[in-house]
Amino acid sequence: MKRHERNVYRVTFAVMVTAVVAVVSCSSGKEDQPVSVSNGNKDDLRAVSATALEVAEGKRIAQASCARCHGMDGVSKSKGIPHIAGQRPGYLHLELRAYQTGARGDKAMDGAVKFLSDDALVQVAAYYASLEPAPAVASGVKPAPAKTPDPLQAGKDAAAGCAGCHGEGGISKIPGMPSLVGLDPKYLVAAMKAYKTDQRKHDIMKSLLMSKSDADLESIALFYALLKPDRAQTPPVNGKVKSGEAAAAACAGCHGNQGVSGNPVTPSLAGQEAQYLVTATKAYKDGSRKDETMAGPAAALDAATINDLAAFYADQTPKPPNVRKPLTTAEWAQKCDRCHGINGNSTDPLTPALAGQRADYLEKVLHDYKTHTRKSPPMAAMSDVLGDVDIADLAAHYARQTPRSVVFAIPQDK
Ligand code: HEC
Ligand code: HEC
Ligand code: HEC
Ligand code: HEC
């Protein structure tokens, strides 16, 4: 069955709840997990309703085909191999099928399940699901890894020395100094890197940025992009706004109609400091600021038109670039828990538990979703917007949660 069809069934489950036969086991004696189980697609839930005999058969298969990697206890001792003990049975079965059809390509796993019948997959899934989950300490994660600093705060700190020239809040008060607000982080990062590599020559900017890491540059750019933009607070240049507006028709295709660019790598010019606009345009014209795209448009401009353009753009209203404040790990986890259960202890037999899973594995599969090497519509939508840091933090977060086993029971139909 295709994955999107599965989601349709998932919705159906919710509507078709026929019974709640919740049984919970948790040998550690911690509070029990309430579990609602419904009657849904029989095929997907076969592993959920496996009999003791089937579980015993599953144990035999595990011994022969799985134990050398997953152990008989389903608790991994090696990097890259997930814990599967106590994982939700319907999910385990579906993943084994995905390996078998090659839908979730993995050499080690594809080989292990290649010659097993679907009955065998059901049985071995039921066996591992019936085991106690990995003890929290076995997940190989240090108790409380250093929390990744809030990128916004990091950006603010790293930009502390910039305000003297670029203005408090990134709004310039000094003629010739560019404002840093209203610019897309992609452009800002590229501009800062260009100073570091001398592709854009400016000794002061270079010396100020040399000690900054790529992560610093990203956070600085995000910090400025999220500030409220305003026009630079400097005197106008000697140019005519009306004539500038007419001349700007040649620039609008790239810089936007009112100087608000729709392309992250093309800077917005609206509200930019007027003297800086003049200097920058002249620098493209005389070749001291080298850029293939700008060389052409700047070449044809005379000094008076350059002033008019600067007067026009400086007079426009800057807009914030299209970026959102990043979510904290706790905010992300709230979204994840909607499907994966409280603290990653899923109560849906088809949705994997994340609690206590190995961090290295969680990190790997989240990257697999992000790059679409592992396909799942709900997860692709989630992971597309996760950055590498978010992924590492979420992996560490879930690996630290205490896993709880769940025993599902579904009503037998007559
Ligand atoms: C040669 C080593 C090896 C063998 C043998 C093996 N596995 Fe795996 N298994 C892995 C690795 C590595 C992964 C992670 C693959 C990935 O990232 O997709 C994995 C992943 C899985 C997953 C996915 C877990 C999840 O949370 O999504 C399941 C289920 C699983 N194995 C069950 C089994 C079963 C059942 C058997 C026996 C029939 C078996 N494996 C045999 C190495 C092995
Ligand atoms: C001593 C004054 C000074 C300080 C301090 C300073 N800058 Fe600059 N910055 C400039 C000048 C001058 C320019 C224009 C250089 C040019 O013409 O390329 C500039 C240009 C820039 C640009 C390019 C803007 C654009 O629109 O292309 C960025 C980005 C930037 N600075 C970031 C920073 C950051 C981040 C800091 C703090 C770490 C900082 N600057 C500190 C003087 C300064
Ligand atoms: C084909 C697309 C294109 C056109 C047309 C274009 N630009 Fe640009 N412009 C760019 C790109 C891309 C950059 C960033 C180049 C860089 O990194 O130095 C840029 C940068 C600039 C900058 C520097 C901004 C800053 O913050 O440092 C100014 C000023 C500018 N353009 C003015 C103009 C004017 C005035 C016109 C019309 C006469 C114009 N551009 C036409 C693509 C274009
Ligand atoms: C809309 C429901 C939904 C949301 C929200 C969701 N997931 Fe999932 N997740 C799933 C489903 C369904 C699967 C199984 C997909 C598959 O078969 O590959 C899954 C699989 C996973 C896996 C693979 C587990 C394993 O054992 O291989 C990880 C890791 C994961 N999700 C993490 C997350 C994180 C982190 C978030 C929040 C950023 C999240 N999920 C949000 C539904 C969801």
C-alpha cells in the first residue's frame, strides 16, 4: 500500500473507534500510558493482534535473521542500528515491508528481509514489539547535552560591535554606511562571506568578520532580518526622486517595483542609505565592486542619474524579508508529539515511538526524510523546514525521553 493511502486509513481509524481495550505494561513501574486502539485496516494491524504462538514463531525468526544486528532484546549497541524493542507493532510491520519492496532502501535491512514471507514479517514485528523498550541509559546519549544557543540571541551577541557604524537596530545614521535591515539573510550572508574572501574588497569589514564562523554569520543575518526595518536616518543626496523613479524601471525586474526585492540573493534597495547607494552603484560602474549581474545595469548610468536613483530608493519604504522566527526545540517537539505521542511515546500502532531511540539514528532518518531518500508525506512536510541544528536538537531531545511500552489490543471480529 502506498504511504498516502495509509494516511487515509489513519483518518478512518479516528472515526471508526469501536473499542478501547487498553492494556499497558511498564515494568519500571512508572505511570501508565492510556491507549486507545481502534479497529481499522486489518492488514496493517495484523502485527497488533498477533497471538502468543505467532510471537513465539517471531522469536525463532529473530534468532535466525535479525539478532546478529538487533540482538534478541532489540536493544542496539551499535551506531546506525535503531532500537526496535517495544516499538509499535503495526509500524514495525510496515517498515519491514518498505525494506522488502525497496521503498526504504537500506542494504543491511533489504538483505535481511528479502526472503521472508509477509506472515514472517508480521510475526517478527510482533516479537520485537512485545519486548521491553531500551532502558533510558542504553540510548548512548549523555544526560543533558549542552543546549544549542538560541540563534537569535547568538546573532544579537555577535552583532554587538556593528551598531557603531550600521546603527542601533541596523538602521544607519551615518552617510555612506549601509543599513542592514530589510535584507534577506541569504544576501547578508553572501555579502559578509564576500568580504572574508576579498571577492568584495573592504579591509575594515574583512577584519571585523574574519573571526566569525559561518554559524555566526547565519545568526547575525537572521538577527538583522527579524528587526523592524525603517528608512536610514541620514540626509538625502542631491537627486530628484521623480527622475529616479523613471530610471528605476530598468532595475525593477531584479530589485522589485518599489525597491523591495522578491529574490533572496538580490538585495532590496528600499530605504537604504542614500550616499551608500551612490557609492555602491559607482563601484559597480568603475569595477571596484565586481559583480557580473550589476556591471551591465550600472555601466550606462551617468552621475546625475545615479543620484536620482539613490534619492528614489532611499525614499521608499523597506519591508521585512520573508523569514520567520525559528522555533525552539520545545516548540517543535509540541508539533511532533501531536502524532508521536506525549514525549514521543506513540499510542498509535502505526506511528513510531521516538522516546529513548538512539540519537544518531533519529538524526540520520530525519535527514533521510529531508533529502527525500526516505519517503513519508507527513514527515517530509515536517522535515523540509527543519534545519540541521533543529534536527540535532530534536534527536537529542527524544533520545533523552523515557520510553514506555504499550500493549495494544484490538477487538476480534466475529
Ligand atoms: C546486517 C544488520 C541487520 C540485520 C541482519 C537486520 N537489521 Fe534491521 N536494521 C539495520 C539497520 C542498519 C537499520 C537502519 C536502516 C535505516 O536507517 O533505514 C535497521 C532498521 C530496522 C528497522 C526500522 C526501525 C525503525 O525505527 O524504523 C526495523 C523495523 C528492523 N530493522 C527490523 C529488523 C528485523 C525484524 C530483522 C530480521 C528479520 C532485521 N532488522 C535484520 C540492520 C540490520
Ligand atoms: C567601522 C565601521 C563598520 C563596522 C564596525 C561594521 N561595518 Fe559593516 N560596513 C561598513 C562599511 C563602510 C560598509 C560598506 C562597504 C562597501 O562599500 O562594501 C559595510 C558593509 C557591510 C555589509 C554589506 C551591506 C550591503 O548592503 O551589501 C554588511 C552585511 C556588513 N557591513 C555587516 C557588518 C557586520 C555584521 C558588522 C559587525 C560584525 C559590521 N558590518 C561592522 C562599516 C562597518
Ligand atoms: C539583472 C538583475 C539586476 C538588475 C537589472 C539590477 N540589479 Fe542591482 N543588484 C543585482 C544583484 C544580484 C545585486 C547583488 C550583487 C552583489 O552581491 O554585489 C545587486 C546589487 C545592487 C546594489 C548594491 C546593494 C547593496 O546593498 O550593497 C545597488 C545599489 C544596485 N544593485 C542598484 C541597481 C540599480 C540602480 C539598478 C538599475 C539601474 C540595478 N541595480 C539593476 C541585480 C540587478
Ligand atoms: C502528521 C503526523 C506526524 C508529525 C506531526 C510528525 N511525524 Fe514523525 N512520523 C509520522 C509517521 C506516520 C511516521 C512513519 C513514517 C514512515 O513510515 O516513514 C513518522 C516517522 C518519524 C521518524 C522515524 C522513526 C523511526 O523509528 O524510523 C522520526 C525520527 C520522526 N517521525 C520524527 C518526527 C519529528 C522530530 C517530528 C516533529 C518535527 C515529527 N516526526 C512530526 C508522523 C508524524
